[in-house]
Amino acid sequence: MTASRRGAALTRAESDLVETLSARWTIHILLILHTSDDAWRFGEIQEAVSGISNRVLSGRLADLESREMVCRRVTATRPVTITYRLTAQGRRVAGALNSLREVAGSSLNM
């Protein structure tokens, strides 16, 4: 392997990000949350990401929260209200994904 190719290896943080984003539905969730600065309830996200199960959505949101891309807020109401929104880091990642989506869309029209 040449020196220039060795420099192209992903860092641990980059590899972790790729692993997170490659999980099914994760990109969909980030793009949905990116459509509004408002907080989203679990059911609203599930409705927007057609076909995702409760278990998978719960897992993806927990993973995104642990990676500090999503903020989970619990409000002590009756019943308890739980909402999700992107953090600053999540907005940066979702913004980049949205740019890729725009590129893909424009290349289809060529």
C-alpha cells in the first residue's frame, strides 16, 4: 500500500459514523427530523418513516441519542410526552445527507 492510500483510511470516529448511518432507516429518520426545527413525537416519526417497526425506531433513536445527534426530551405530563429533535451535530449530518439527496435527484434528471 502506498503512503497516499494509507492516509485515506477512515478514523475510528469516521468509521463509527458510517456504521451508524448505514443502519437501515437511520438516514430516513435524520432527514425527517431535519425537515422541521420543531420537536417530533415518536408516533409522528413512525408515521413519516413508512414501514418502520416500533422496536427498530426505538433502537435507531436510542443509537442517535447516544451519538449525540438526537436529543430526547421527556415532559412530565399525563400521559408523559416524549419528543425528539436534532442536536447541532445531528443538523450538520442531516444537512450533508440532504445535500447528497439533492445531488442524487439532480443527476436523475440529466
